[in-house]
Amino acid sequence: MCKPLLLLVSLLLVFSVNGQVPKSVTVDQRYGNLTFSQFAKNLFEQDSVRIFYQEKWVENITTPTVTQKVLLSDFLQTVLSKSDLHYIDFQGNIVVMPGRQQVDQRAITHNTVIVGNPLDKGKYRTAVISGQVFEGKTKNPIPGAQIICEALSKGTSTNFDGKFTLELPTGQHKMKFSFMGLDDELRDVFVYSDGSMEVDLYEKSISLNQINIFADRPEDNFRSTSMGMVKLSSKSIKKLSVLMGEPDIIKSMVLLPGVQSAGENSSGFNVRGGNTDQNLILIHDAPVYNTAHMFGLFSMLDPGVVDNVTLYKSGIPSKFGGRLSSVMDIDVRKGQLDKFKVNGGIGLINSRLSVEGPIYKDKISFMAGGRATYSDWMLGLLKNYQLQQSSVSFYDFNAKIDYEINSNNRVSLFGYGSHDYFNYFEEAEYGYGNVIGSARWNHIFDKFTLSTLSMNFSKYTADLVDYTSKNYEYNLSTSIEQEQVSYHFSTSRFARHRISAGMNVIRYLIEPGNSAPHSPLSAAAFINVDDENGYEAALYLEDEFDLTPELALIAGLRYSGFAKIGQAQVKTYYPGQPLNESTVSGTNEFGAGQVVKFHHGAEPRIALRYELPKSSSLKLGYNRTMQYIRQISNSTSITPADYWKSSDTYLKPLVADQLALGYFKNFKNNKYETSLELYYKNIENEVDYKNGGRLVLNRNLEQVLISGIGRAYGLELMVKKSSGDLTGWVAYTYSRSFKKMNGTFDEEKVNGGKWYRSNIDKPHDLTMVMNYKLSRRFTFSSNFTYSTGRPVTLPEQKYNVGSYEIVYYSERNKYRMPDYHRLDLALTYEGSLLKKQKWRSSWTISVYNVYGRKNPFSVYYSKEKPTRQNNYNVYALYSFSVIGVPIPSFTYNFWF
């Protein structure tokens, strides 16, 4: 706990209001010939001046005889002159301190904290500060608060119980304590020896005109060791007019450099040349396999329940694995422990409601909420007749319970469910949904060491009903199910080192596809593809340490493995022959529980930061990632017909090596942040598909897949202003993505075995985001996005051979779709700004796709009657746009 002097100074903050200024106080004969303790008692009783001291310091001190009135300040100097003590005048009170070398009186303020025993002055070169950070109003500990000593470029963060440790040289330091959404606190800290302290942070005033866009502190741009990492708080996301007035996590990330949308109204996103299935998205430690509602129009989670979101594009921590390109870690906030709170929104397209509060005050809290849509009217605004006659809906719900067992143990439970339905004209019905459950136990061993045990379950299902062929209507269903146990351990016991280690085990159950007749009258066949079972496991170790105040390093190693488990049938092929039905030599049978194939490998990770003068730094990072499951799809975005496939005898795991270099600099006292990052990524065991290959309901997928290599490289620029009335950023990304399929046989080559553009190669991507505080109540925001059109393969010639029509296609991905660009605008009006106002509200008016850009979802040829307008061609090229008109929205948000 706190050393005595820390208690003394803390008491001063409480009692200083009633104290007189000692310089105006005089003493007379009543104060002569007394013990120091009796003198201090009389001074308080008669003149209301308090003296703070330790009894053992003054036990041999007595006051001299007083013959006439003298100033208290002169009298104290005389009393203490023959001892090793001095005093500090602190807001009308007196603090007696040992040591002849006095602390600068001007340095003592209401923010002063003394750590350790001043009697130890000069005894130690360094000392360890142990502390805890609280939310000032509720006194709840704050996890993730940032503590930094700016002069030394040293800092740390609090654990889930709000505790921290930090080693500093003894002496005087200025320390900054901060947390998103709360006011920063500055402390003048005098460190003498090991000791502890506590700090309270308070909510920002509602009437502040400035907005903070990012959850992380501006100086983290150049000071943190990690690169390719982006943090957004829920408050930051709410400031973005992403889509129809609804804050959106995924769409917010797409506005950042290096992250690109998979396409107009498409689910998923691409990071640094990676496919949509190469992103690991976690919510409360559980993976999410489809993050979108309405095929990408909305993201899967109500942003009101999100505490913060962290995206890793490179420098991925060793505790994360299983995906090649990125990790998005979504942290769900806990419910209020002391009072009930309701948060909701009513819009033209969907509505949401969440409730939180205590189950057992100060011990158990809950949070529960859900969303639902009524958006069929929106389809009527679209110009496509089939879409006008369609219907679409979704709902989701979530719940979380947190149990504060004691100061060293916390348990949290989280559940989530969602379902989407889309009836497209009279041709098809689509349905898909997620079910997620997660349990987490956080434990503190001591002030340096903590651990997290996590168990979770996640299942994604997709269903399709196809009506296009009369009398052959069929149902198609796919799913993936995952169960996982993880253990994470971290310690900061060793000076300048923050060590973490852990393990995780995952069980997969994949249903690649099952088809059945939709009705008894349908002639469609029953087709079942065997389920796939597998286990993935990993161990990891990582150390983050400061080599010098300027040079910091993170080094980690992850070792993972995957076992494909029977029951399974694996076809064999004649050696030296391509894999097709004509070269099958036999079949190997594997019983339940037998290992069909085992893959494994090491995944080293390293990040280096060298801090330069004038708020700038250079960062270098390398990481290897491995991915044992992948999505089989012939489109750039996630659709209900896509399915997951595990690595096996013929399909090897994806392996990526990424090297990144960055320069980061802040200007004008961190008001402006800039960054430049370069990256190069090499990918092994990429796949593409043979021309005309059937991907859906294929029991022998190896016969249509081609294995090869890939590469991606690019440049990311960003300029950001994160404070003031006008905030926002401009981000530009130059990104290239290529594949090379050069197998032994002609049917295993694409474009003759040469490098060619991948489906997600979009060289230029520009985003401009602006938020302008027009007044205390009105905020105007805008987003503009532009990107190069994605590559496509198109037919170039047509031949007639007898009664057959043969189409000749171009080289793969030779052409591009039209460029994509869109402007969104929003205006938000805040209700009452009074702090004591219980019911709060805001109104948002937004327009998505302001100038009605017809961004193509796909391009296709259609048979037409030859006319002058189509150059007398029988076939004409068309583009299909889902949203080609402005979509207005009006949303009322409330909370109390």
C-alpha cells in the first residue's frame, strides 16, 4: 500500500480548503517549550493550520521559548534548523519532510504524489511504482488505461483490474494517465523508493467542442512498437456516417489505409492483398465466420455493445493465429455495476435496443440487446425490377454477464445469435446465421502476473433454395462449427520485459455441402459431401522489451499444427499424371479418429521501433502466418453458396511471410499524425480453379483446384487530425496482388504459368473522412471513397460448331470493372447537454451514395436484338448495380 508520505499528501488534498496561509500566522509564548506533537496539536486547535509529519521524525524535537510574536514560517525554520528536516507550505498546510535537499516548492501542486520513503532518498537508482487506476465517479477499476512518463518515453497499461507496475529512475517525473472517453490526468511524481499510488479518471465534459477520433493516444502513432495496428473506440465509430445513419464496425475499418472493401454490398474486406477468408475476426475471443447482414449493408454487431476494436494488419501478436492477413479483435464492454441503463435507436431501416445494469450490486452485471430490420421498403427505391419484388430481413441478439468474484478473479459469459433472410424475386431464397458462446476467466497472481482462460463455441450455417429450374428445385446447406480452449499468461515481473505465453486447441467440424429436393415433386438428386473433422493446436511465447529509451523490440514465436481426422475416403492417382477422374488409381479408407494428414510449422514474429527526435520513429516488422482452413468460392465476397475446406492430403496450408517498414511522425504537439508504411508479402500454397471446374458439391475437389504461389506489395499513406472542431483523415493505398499457377501439366496452369492479377488486385484506393463540429449540438460528417475496379475475365469471341455455340474467354482477370467511388453525408443533432439530464438523445440524418453512383456489383453479357445502339451485336456487355440511387435515412438514438 501507499507509504506514509503519500497518505500525508493525499490528506492535504482533503483538508487544504480550510487552511490559512502559514505566512500570515504568528506564534507567541503559548507555543514555547512544547514537544513538536503538542505544538502541532495546539496550532491546529487555535489557528486551524495542520502539520503533517511522522511521529518518529520529531520525537526528540521541542520548541524554544517565545518572548514575542514571530511569524510561523520563521518559527518553524528555527525549530527544525538543528534536525535533518524541512517543511513545505502546501495550500495553507504544512508538510514536514526529511532531507536537507529540499523539493522545489514551486513543484508542489494538488497533482503532486510522493512514492516511497523520502528517508531512502539517494539510496536507489530505480524504483517500481505499483498503482491502480479508477473511474472517479463509480470507483470501478479501469482496464487498459495508459500510463506514460513522456520525458523517458516509458509507459505501460493497466490490467483488467486496473492495476499497473512501472519501473522509473528515482527523482521527479511527470506522468500522464489516460483512457478513451475520460479526461487525461497529469501527476508530478516524486519517486524515492518502491511504492504505490492510485489515480481517478473522470468522464469528459459533455459540452466539450473537441472530438477524439481514435481510441488510442496520438503519441502512440510513433511511440508504440507495433505497426500496422489500428484502434477504434465505439465513440469513434459513431462519428462516422458509414451507411444509412447506422454506425458500422466493418465499414469503418474499410475507411483506413490497407483495408479494402470486397465490393459493392459485399460481405467481408481485404487486407494487404489477402482474401476475405484470411481475416480472423474475434468477438470476446470467439471467431465469427460471417460478419455481415444483408450481404454487407450492415455489420453483425450493434456498435453500442462494443468497447473497442483493434485491427492488426502486420505485427500480429503471437497469441493470434489461424489466418493469413489480419486479426480484428472486438472487445465487448461490461454492463454497469451500480445502476441500470437503456440504450436504443429507431431508424427507417432497422431499430436496436440494449439494457444493462447490476444483478448483484458491485459484483455481477449484465448487458443484453438486439436489432431487427424492416427494410423491404428500401428495395422499392432500387431501379432493378427483380430487387423491387424481393424481400430482405435480419435480426441479431447478444448478452453478456460479468462476475467480479474478488479483486483477483473475474468471470464473463457472452452469447450471440443472428439470422439473415433474402428472397430474391421468384428465383432463390438465402438464409445464413451465426451462433456464438464464450466464457472467460481472468486471474491475477500478483501485481506483475495475470492469466486468461477462455472457452468458446462458434457455428455458421448457410442455406440456399434454388427455384430457377422448374421441377428441379433443390435445397443446399453448408456449415462450419468450431470449439476452442485458450490459455494466456503474461508477466511484467522482469525489468523492461513484458513476457507472454500460452496455448490454444481448436476442434473443427465442417459440412462442405448437402443438397436435397425442395419438395416431393422435385426431380433434383440427393447429393452429400462427406463432413470434415480436424484439430488445430498451437503454443506461443513472446517478449516485449525496451533495449534503450529509443529502441524497443517485440519478438515472438508461435508453433502450430493441424490434423485432418477421419472418417474419410481419399482417392489416389497414378504418379506423374494430372489429378482428374481418368487418373484415379484407388481409394484409401480412414476410420473415425484416424489421422488422415498432419501439417505443422513455426510462425516467427518480430517488431522493432526506433524513436527519433521531434515526435517521429522508424518501425520494422516481420511475421509469418499459417492458415489451415480456407473458403472455397469463385467470387470476391462471401455468399451463402461458399463453404469452408480444411487442409488435407492434396490441399496444403497457406503460408505467408510479410515484411513491413514504416515511418511515423506527429506535428504540432500531436495535433496531426502522419504515417507511411511499405509492405511485401509472399504467399505459398495459393489456389485457383481450373476452367469450367465445378466447386459446389464436389466430392473430389482436388481435381478442380490448382496450387501455386502469390505475392502482394504496397504503400500506405495517412494524414490524420484527431483534435479540434475539424477532425478526420485522408488515406491513400497503393496495393498490388498477383498469383502464379504454373503446374506440371497444361490443365494445372493459368495464363500459361505467368503471373496474373488476383481477383482482389485494386491498385489505387483513396478515402477522405471529415467530422466538423458546427456547434455544441450539431456535427456534420462526410466520407468519400474511391478505388480501382477489380479484375474480371470476359468472353472475347464466339464460335458456332454445328448446333453448338462455343465462347472463347480472355486470359484470366485481363479486364477490370469500372472504378468504384461513393460519397456519404450525415448531420447529427445532440439533445440536452446538461450533465444531470437523465434522458439523452440525438438525431441523425444521413444520405448514402449522395450522387447516385451506379457502382457495379457484377458485369455480364446479355443477348440482345442487334441495333445501331449496340453496334449490331447479338450480345451486349452490362453491369449490375444493387444500389445506384441515393439512400436517405433518419435515425433517433436515445439512452437513459
